[in-house]
Amino acid sequence: MDYLQHQLNTNIYDVKMQQSDNEKFFTKISGELFKEIRKEGSKNSLNKFAREYDIDRGNLSKIERGLLSCRLLTAWKIAEASGIKFSDFALRLEKKLGQNFKLIDE
């Protein structure tokens, strides 16, 4: 494993350890939804989808498995590449999370 890959894995581990339960749940559910919409919209394998839409395959795999949160830009790109509007993705995500879900404890 090269130094850059080691740093990436370390950073992913650090973020994962620092996430609250709500953030972990959000990451897991959003990852499942990304996988669902990719399969619905493109029918491509993860490798082909990542290559076709210039998304890092390793990161996409981690996102879909709920191991890595993604940036808004990446989320938008995945939704668009899957053939849905980002706003539709957000609505589906809200529905899957449940109406009482909050990232910030009050």
C-alpha cells in the first residue's frame, strides 16, 4: 500500500470513528440509496458506472456500503448519472431516513 492510499484509509477511519450514531445512520442509508438508484438508472456495474462518469471506483464502493460520506458535488453527480434529479434523490433519502430523523441533537 502506498503512502497516499494509507493516508486516505487513515482519514476514512478517523472520520468513521468521529461520526455520531445519526451521522453513521445517514451515511449507511444514503449509501444504500446511491446503490439503489445506480442500479435502477444505469444498470451498469459499479466499475463501469464509475469509469463512465469519472467517479473514483474505490470511493463509490465505500459510499455505497455506507463506509464513506460523500461531498454534495459527488452526490449530485451520482444522482444525475443515475438519471434522477438531485432533489428527487433528497426526497427519497428523507423518506428512507424517516420524518423524525435529525443530524443535530437538540
